[in-house]
Amino acid sequence: MVKEDYYLGNPDQIRGVEECYLLEGKADGVRIMRVRNGLGLEVTVCPDRCADITRVIFKGDNMGYFAPCGYVSSKYYDANQSEMVRSFTGGFLTTCGLDNVGEVCEIDGITYPLHGRISNQPAKHCYWSENDDDYIIHAIISQAALFMDKMELVREIHIGKKNNTIEIKDQIQNKEDKESACMFMYHMNMGYPLLSEHAQLQINSCDVRPRNEYAREHISTWKEISEPGSMTEEACYYHSFEEKGVAKIYNPDIKKGVEISFDPESLPCFTEWKMMGKYDYVLGLEPGNCNPNGRKKVNQSGKLVMLKENEIVKYGVKIKLLEEA
């Protein structure tokens, strides 16, 4: 019991976890969990979509990007070609993998969809707990099929009670009786009002490479955020790190920001995704164990991560909400 509690009829007055279901359109029946830490941080997790983080609001300001389709139930997921974008909520976090990250490709007659299937898999055993320091969302997400891959993602999302932080701890296990590929990326999406032409981007990388010719033409402005409509197509930049990976975006207009940190030993690839279009206005800060080039190209490069039978790999990121002192 903290002294502050004497002022409260119920702790839910200022903090706690609330669960609810959405009711309209393609979001009908989608389960969400809203966590408020009492310090101004609100985090919404969607168990029906890989227990991904759909919203982060910090002291009244939105931090993430919400795609045009909004919330979409996983039952509408279409794995054909690029149809995935019709159910791509974006949100603050969309998990990519586990069979593919990046472009659609075909290998030995098997089609691997855009960014894989995991973000459209509903979680099971999804619940919340708490301790003195954190609210914790627990979830298990299975991606498995007869005669195909059998992978399991065990996820914990820790939301700080004493500070405005989020930590994601993931564990992936190959539950098949043979070696299986594991592709994984945290597709974290920054949006307005955090993202605007006044936002300041810092990434402590030692090398930056453009993904394609369009990105190459604009590489001198990789860390500049421009106004909506200033880019005709998306641009991706691949960053490399010598030590701890840190990406930070801060907007002096709202005097708030987001800092993402990760271990480049386990997540050696970092993609900066810039799309400065009208309505399609988003910045992706995306640590992963691969670049989003699609399974075929990653395999050809010799960098496809393989897990042995029952092998477990652990990934994670830490997110800190920033404000002007």
C-alpha cells in the first residue's frame, strides 16, 4: 500500500488494466487490453493480433501510427500477395515473422506472405499480472500447420509502474522434429503528433545502407523527417551497430519522444522505414534478426536463422518514453 492509495476509492481510478471487446465493422469481437500506469502512460495490447501493441499514448499524446484500415479481426487476414496491408493495423508494434519478413516470395511451391503470418495469429493463454514494479501482459502465440512449421512465441510485455517504460520479452521455440527457419522483426511504427516535420531522429548506427535506388537517391536525408506528401514512395535504410542499438525520436512541439534500445548481438538488423505520404505518414524503427528482403533473398544471402528441434531463441526490446525535463 502506497500513501497515494488513501486518495483513491479504487486503484482503477488512475491505473490498472482493463479488458474489452470492440463492436463495429471488421473490428467486431477483437479483444484489447488497456494498461494505464498512473504516470501518464497508456498502452493498448491486442491479444487477437499476436498480443501486439496497437496504441501508446503518453500524457495525452499519441506515439504510434494507425493504418487506414484501423483494427481488423484476424479472421479477415488474406495471405495472398500483398493483401496483408488490408488488415495491417500498424499500431505501435506489429510483429513480423516467423516464416517470412519482407516481400512475398515462393520457395519449393510454398508461398511466404508479406511479413509472415504471426501478426495475424490470435494469442492463447493471454492474461495480465502485476508486481511492485510492472504490469505484465502474458501471451502464447502459435504458428503451426500439418506437414509445415511448428513454432511457438511466448511473450511478456512489461509496463513500468514507477517509470514510463515498456519492455518486450519474447521467446521462440521450434516445436518441429527438424530444423526450421526463424525470421523475426519488431515493426515499430511512429505516428503523429510524435511524428511531424519538426521531429528529431537519432540512431547510433555505424553504417547506413539504402534498400533500393529511391532510398539511395535520398540517403543524405535519412534522419530528416519531412511533411506529409514530400515523398512519392517508401524508403528503407538498413543500419548496423557496433554496440548497444539505440533509436530515438523526439518532437519539440509536444516536448515528448520515444527511445528504443536493443541488443544487436541477437537483433543484428535494423530497418528504418520512412513513408512521408499524405495519410500514409509513418516512420518505422524496426530491430530484427534479418532485413525485410523476404525469405528467399535472406536464405540466398546465407543469413537465414535456423532453429534446431526444440531450440529456443530469445529476443527483446526496451522502450522509454521521453519528456522535456
